[in-house]
Amino acid sequence: MKSKIILTALLSVSIMACAQETPKVKQKKTKTTVKSNTKSPKFVNAIDPICNMKTEDDMKDTAVYKNKTYGFCSTYCKDEFKKNPEKYAKK
Ligand SMILES: [Zn+2]
């Protein structure tokens, strides 16, 4: 009769162990919200090549050189660019 008790005890232990062993499967749904910052740039240069200002913030003038539109913060910078576009233009 005692054997039955031991058996149930063993069973319960094994069940406990089994419960501990079962890996907690947490389905982490990682939402990969990739921000699509792939909007086509209006200008080839993000920075004014003359004065190194960010053209996106303060655009005053543009110049087209070799079918590429360059943005400038001022007409002065545009003129400087036009004087020597090869020097400032992106290769
Ligand atoms: Zn400038």
C-alpha cells in the first residue's frame, strides 16, 4: 500500500519538474515599424556647400548644375556656387 503513495509522490514531483521545465513561450511580437524616410530629396545637397548651412531648414535659392538641383541659403551662396560649380558640386 505504501508503494502507491510513493508512486503518487513521485508522479507529483515529476509533474512539478515538468512544469518547471516547460519553457515560457512568450510570443514577443516585435513590431518593426520602419519609418519610411525615403521621400525623394528635392535637392542633392543637404548642406549648403558654400557656408555649410543646412539647406533643408532655410532654403532661399536653388541652382541647377548637371541636371541636379542644389539648394542654397541665399543668392550669395548660389552665385558663389555658380562661379565654381565643379568645386562645390558633389562628385
Ligand atoms: Zn549659404
